[in-house]
Amino acid sequence: MQPGAARTAIAGLHGERLKVRLAARAVDGAANEALVGFLAAAFGVARRDVVILAGERARQKRVAIFGSPRDAAQLISRNQI
């Protein structure tokens, strides 16, 4: 995750992880909220189905997305994120 970017978007893969640029700043949880909202929209699920499992205060996070009909590889290959 890269907070404070010009716009919110997937920047591609960083190793085996998705790199997400967020327009929100990392202040008072704003970047985490923006990340959850962005991933929910991208994966076609409700916000409650996106959970930050680890790294809430770190740049690298582990996130669970429940009930998504899509996976990250499909979205990246089709440039849908």
C-alpha cells in the first residue's frame, strides 16, 4: 500500500503481492478505510467482506476478501483494477 498517491489504483504486482496506491493519507485510519472501500468495489463485494487481517499500521497488509467471484490475477490481466 502506498498512501498519499495522486489517485487510487492498482500499481501492479510487487513480488507476489498487489501494490495499491491510495489517494488517502495514512492519518487516523483513512488509508485503511480507503483500501477496504477500493478493494470491495474492485472485487465486487460489500465493504464488510473485506477484512485487514494483519498490518493495520504497516505498508504491507494481509487482507481477506470473502465471497468474491473475481481473483486478483484475473483483474490484473484484464486491466480491470
